[in-house]
Amino acid sequence: MVNPQFSTRLATPTDFPVVESMLFEAFFWNPTYERPAFEAFREHPEFGADRAIAQ
């Protein structure tokens, strides 16, 4: 069995687009629910609050 080595680091502002995209995918993982456009999702106040914290 392979024993992979991992390292971690603190997030930076440049990580935000990846985290934002992953959050969107996590919210809409179930294909039986309607999936909004990513830009429309970003306009929701609940999601915008997360962006304000990250910046």
C-alpha cells in the first residue's frame, strides 16, 4: 500500500475561487434538484456573506 505524504497550509485570498466553486458543488450535488447558474447563486445574500468574510 502507498503511504502518501500530505502537507497543509493556511488559506489565502487566492484560494477563494476554488472554495467558492466547491461550496456551490456541495450545495447542488443532488441532480434531482434544480441547479441554478453559478452567477445567479453568487447573488444570494446568504452566499454573499461568505464572500465578505473571505475578503
